[in-house]
Amino acid sequence: MNLKKYLVRALHRLQKGPGYTYKELLVWYCDNTNTHGPKRIIKEGPKKKLIWFFLTLLFASLVFWQWGILINTYLSYNVTSSLSIGFKTMKFPAVTICNANPFKYSEVKPLLKELDRLIEAALERILQPGNSSENASLPLNLELWNQIPLVLIDEHDKDNPIILDIFETNQTAAANETAMDNRTSVSSDAAGSYQLSEGNETMDNETTEWNQTTAAPAPGNTTSEEKKYKLAVKLCSQQGSDNCTYRNFSSAAQAVTEWYILQSTSILSKVPLHEKIRMGYQAEDMILACLYGAEPCNYKNFTQIYHPDHGNCYIFNWGMDEEALNSSNPGAEFGLKLILDISQQDYIPYLSSAAGARLMLHQQKSFPFLKDQGIYAMAGTETSIGVLVDELERMGYPYSDCTVNGSDVPVKNLYSQYNTSYSIQACLRSCFQTHMVEICGCGHYMFPLPEGVNYCNNEDNPGWAYCYSSLRSSIKQRQICIDSCKETCNDTQYKMTISMADWPSEASEDWIFHILSYERDMSTNVTLDRNGIIKLNIYFQEYNYRTISESAATTIVWLLSSLGGQFGFWMGGSVLCLIEFGEIIIDSLWITVINVISWCKGLKQRRARARYPDMPPTVSELVEAHTNLGFQHEAVGAVPGAPALPPEPGTPPPNYDSLRVQPLDTLSPDTDTE
């Protein structure tokens, strides 16, 4: 009986729809759904109905609340990281070695001669103001100095610092009045903190103090006065312009080095590339011995590139022209062994204050950024470097904003001219160089150039140093580059364990230097010394790799399982219950459509009845109105004396006389011939 009743109801629903009211549909759903709560609402008594209605509403709210949390968790695209460590046959890293000094001083000295004389004279005035020997020396060419001068800032009065030009101020008793005339007062914020390097390192306003006794007469007092000075670099937008800024440092040594780098950058930017390569350290002079595993190697196994910071650099196992070398065993005996000569006696005195070799381990076909990621190897030592490879595997969009090859990064990679792969360091430097070309009109010497652009120099771009300093210290420009560049999804980093020992020992240095000198120069004289010799051992550790990989913390399977679990726990439902709920929604829409159609039909009928104020006329009345023109249908409520309405049209009655039969002889012929 129940089956028959259900089939009858189903047939009724198929024939006439889900019913004509929402109440009927709701009762039918509660009576037939698999969810337990709605059934109790229609079958229990009044009090229990109220209780079950409240419980069903509460648990349904909990289900939707939990569903919202689960969906939000899924859409957050969190990841989990897994770590694996071990040893396997891997590609040996590319090894880049450079000299800390970019050029041989003997080769570049003619270009820097005037610059060296200027800095020597400036240091003499700073350190020995009372014993200046400039009159005994040749006259100085102050053209370079006037473009980017060094100045002394007297901060004895913090609120009113005084600027003293070094070559315009004679700080002796004889010329003290001239010095007082040349002093210029500046605002207190002119000596604020400035960015010192590209690594976001800033220098504070603490000054290096030294006591300086002058004979500056004070009103009513002729005693000497202790003053505080600091050295700063004066940068102006144009030569002779008042739009200037002062980059000050906590040490005069830092100020001198920074000033010398700016000036030498302008000079070297006009030197052709092949000349700069010639003035640098050559591979056959720098690489004395090479051994990889059990196989000998030499400088011909290295690829030469020119690095703006370090001059000629040489890369082993770069993988550009041949397959990268593999290493299948740990330990120093299966790694790379090098003996280098850095020729420290030929260093540029004011350009590079550190002595040693600069080296970096990196991936094949990637550009080495030694200034930020390289390490130093000290002269006179044997440096052993144990390598552990960190492989980072990130998930791409939408889990992280990383890039596979840089094709989706809006910044043009200027380092692609080296045929190297994308890296975030290359992107940041390319972005900075692009901004400098747009704002300053020229490119910086330390970065690759876009097409059709020249490097900055003092002659063609007098205000380039001011523009470069402002751009480098601009947080806004830096943030633009950070937002534009993306990290790579797959990255390899090399963690190094470094140990050092003196090399060679005092007992063996004599014969080692004799052999190495003979092999390089074919001379029996010793041309090497401890201050220039370096030995390197680079090898894999016992555990040579560590892989950190990301995986999705939430998947669509997890989401569906969690949604179903919450629905089943709180309401005892399943997927079929959701289908039933979808069915009732469709039925509700169907009832709504039926009601709308019925309302439209009723509205149309009401509009049709509105044309007649009373009942429509009968057929006999219409016939009478057509045959009797004097007959008019009286309208209920018509006003007497009102103008009569025109007769309503109707079908004329038939002409019954035309139906009568007439004799044939009464009909006259139509024509005479008939």
C-alpha cells in the first residue's frame, strides 16, 4: 500500500508538478527526506515540533559554519614542507673564482694617476693640516675634485653644522682667516644618515672624532678649541648647483673608499671592454694548479667572464660549452683542488682594501653575484670547503607567487646576454638599472646596459652620482623592484662548511714556491710569496643533499571528505540528502514559475473585462443593432442626455429573399445571342 501510495504521488508530481503551494512542497520534503530532523518536525506533537525545529536549525547553522571554515581553509592554498637528506651522485657545482682586486695597478695606473694624486693630497690635508707639503708638489688638477668633492663637516654646533672644502680651507694658523671666509653654513638635516651599500645597510650619524688644534681666534679668548669633524661626499645634481646632498660616514676610511669608487667608476666606464680584460688578472697567471678528483686540469678548463666588481673571473664547470661534471663520492680526494696567486703587491691601494680571492658556488648556467653571495679565501692559507646542496622545490600559482623561468616577470632580464638562467638577484639589478636609465639618462657601470644606452661618467652626465645616490636610497624605487621580481620555484643553494690552515708551512714553503715559480715563469728565482698564494679544496660532504619540497596541505579530496564528515556528524545526512535538497529548490522554482504564469493570465483576463462596464451583449442584440440603426444598447449607469455611442459592429443578417426559387422563364437572357 505504501509503495502504491508513493507511486501515485510520484505520478501526480510528474503530471501536475510538485504542487501548487510551498507548504505542500515543504511537508512532502520533510516526510520523504533522509535527514532525520525534518521528519520529527511534522510527525511529533506541538512541543516536540518546536524543540526539533530549534535543534534542526541549530545543527544546520553549525554545518554551514563548519563548511565556511573548510572552504576558506582550502582557498588559502596552504602548503606543507617535507625534508629528505642523503647522498647521491650529483652535478658538481659551478665554481667562480676572482681576485678581490679587479685590475693590476701597474696596468691601470696611467688612468688613475690624477685621481691618486688628488686623494693623497686630500688625506695629507685631513691627517696633517699643519704640515701640508702641497707647495712642494706639482699643481693638482681639480677638475675631478670639483665634480664630486670631499668635504669636512664641522659639527661642533649640532644645530648649525659648517661645511669646509678640503682644498679651499687651509687649517693652519697663518691661513685661518681664509678658512673662516670659506665656511658655509648648512641645515642640520644635510648630514643625515644615508645608505651605504646595496645590502640595505645604513650608516648612522655617529662621527669619527679627532682632535684638531687651530688658531681660530675667539672673541675675548685666544686658546685653542677642540672641534668635531666628519668626512662626507658632496653630491650635486649639476656642477655648481645648490641642489646638493652630503653622504657622510662614521669613518673617514669609508668616505675615502666610497669617493674613490665613484670617481674610478666614471673613469673606467669609458674604457673599452677588451682593454679592461687586458688590465685584469689573466687565467694563466692566477691559476697555478688544478686537480678534479684524479684528473688533472688547468686554466683552459675555466670559462672567463668580466665582472664589474672583480674584473676577470673564471668559472669551473659552468656547463655552457660542455656537460657538467658529476661527483659520486664524498671527501676532499674527489673534489676540486686549486692553487691560486693573487699578486697582492699589484693591488690598487685605494680601490680594494681587502686582499684574497673571492669565490662563489652556484648552479650551472647561472650568473655569479659575488658581491652579495660570494666568500673570501685568505692568502697564505689552505681553505677547505665542504658542500651541502639545498634543493628547494616550491609549488607555483596559486600556492606561491614564484616563477619557473622568469617569463611572467614584467622586468627585462639584462643578464640574459650572458645566456644565464633567471634569478631574483638578476631581476632586482635589471630593475634598478632600468630605473636609473629612465631617471638619470645613463646606466651604472656595475650592471649590464640596455640597448642604445651608455654608462654614466662625469663629463657626459655631471649629476649622475647625485641621481644614483638618490635612487639607491629611495625606498619607493626599491619596493617597486621587490614587488615586480619573483623568486624561482626551483632553486639550489650551497651550504658550505669552511676550515682554514696556514699553507705552506715554514718547513715546506721554500721548495713549494720554487716549483710553482718555475712552472709558471720558467724561472729558477722565487716569484711567489705567502702574501699572494692560496690553496682551495672544494668537495661534497658525507651527506651531500637536502631536499625541501612543498606539497598542497589541502586537496579537493580532503575538502569533499571534510564537508561530508561535518554534514553526516551534525545532521546524519549524505550526498543523497543534498540531492533531495537540490530537488526541493528546483520544485520551489517550478512553483514560482507556475504562480507567475497564473498571475499573468489573471492580469490579462482582468484587462479584457475592463473594456466593458457591464455584461457583453448577446448575439441577438448585436443582430438587432445591425439591422435597426435606432437600437442602442443601454449602458448601465449611463447619464441621460449624453451623446450616443456609435453602433457596435456586427455580422449582417442573411438576405433571406435571395434564397427563394424563381421560374426560369422569368429570367431574361443576358445577351441578344442567347
